Amino acid sequence: MSEEKEQQPKEEVTKESTETEEKSHKFKFECTRCGNCCQDRERIPVTFSDLARWTKQGSFMSIILPHLELGSISEEDEIAKIALVPYIKMKDEDANGKGTCPFYDPENKMCNVYFTLPMYCKTFPLSYNGEKFYISDPSCPGLGQGKMTTEILTIMRQNAMKDFAERADTTIAMIPLQGMFIRHFMKQSQESMSNLTPEDQAKLDDLIKKSQGEEEGEDVKEEKEKSD
């Protein structure tokens, strides 16, 4: 069977066949630089691959780092509920966590980190959920625009699958990492506490008692307001 496959002639790619492919593809996309996908959007998930690439780029990481945070991205994904993952926080987030990407330049309608986009942005608007490809934003004005060749579509699908795999790996890896970080900082805290002088320990105890007293006072105040 392998010899037969090797002997099969490769399909000849001609201008006529390429034009036919372009017409046959249902999915077409060409960025119109409208900026809609960079504004009024959710947090952008970041993978270990993104972090490694940005770190290797040296000083560039210092530009991105101030906008990185840890949190849960999806409420539907059971794994994501228990794992904090890195993400890019949007500017002026509303109650739903939507806002404008901090790297978007609205005046020039361009991304300031376009040459090293997070994989999540690079695949837009084509996404992959582990079983099938889907359009992440059907309202994107770039859909149905331009020409779509088999080569371009293959690259977009590969990027979408890569994004899914990298985000899944990052989410799963963050679960044990969280436990390791918590254990590390608890150990450091215990060591710091054991090294306190008796005077410092007494001051800390006073602060804790004062804090607990204020919290109890607030609780009593709230209960009184409810009863009134």
C-alpha cells in the first residue's frame, strides 16, 4: 500500500485549478483593519509559548508584562474553572470583562505588537475546539472578503489547531504550578514568621486583632442595617 501511495502523481497546481479552489472555499477572510476585534472584546488568553517568545525578545517583554494577569478565562470549560491562566487584561473593562486591547492604536487602526501576536489573535477569526473549526466572531466584516486559497486555508487551520493545543497544555500545566507556587509562598511566609523578633511578633498580633475587630464591626453594622 505504501508503494502505491508513493507512486501516485501529485496534483498539478495550475492557474485554473487555483481559481477553482478559491471559488469553492466557503470560508474567506481578509482583514479590513476595522479594529472591531481589538475593541469591546474579552480578555486575550496567553500561552507558555507566547511567554517564552516574548521573553526571548528581551526588552519587549517589559512592554507586555504590565498588562498580563492571572485568572480564569472560560466559565464553560471545567478545567479552566480550577486553573488560573495568563491573559492580557483589557483597558477600561466593563462588568463583563470586555474592553479595548492595550496594544491597539485606534488612531492608526493597527496593533503595536502585530509582529509578535499572541497565537490566539493570530488565528482570528478561525478557531478550533478540539473537534471542529468554527468562526469565533461571525460579525467580523472581513469574513467573505478577499481570496482564499488552499495554502492560506491550511495555514489558518494549522494555527487554529496549534492555538487550541497550546492553550489546553498551558491550562493543564497551570494546575500543578498553582499548587507549587502556593506551597512555595506559604513556606516563605512561615520562615519569615519564625524569624520575627518578639517585638515584631507582638506588633503583628496587634494588627491582626485590630483588623479582626474592624471586620466584626462592619458585620454588626450590616446586620443592623438589614434589620432596620
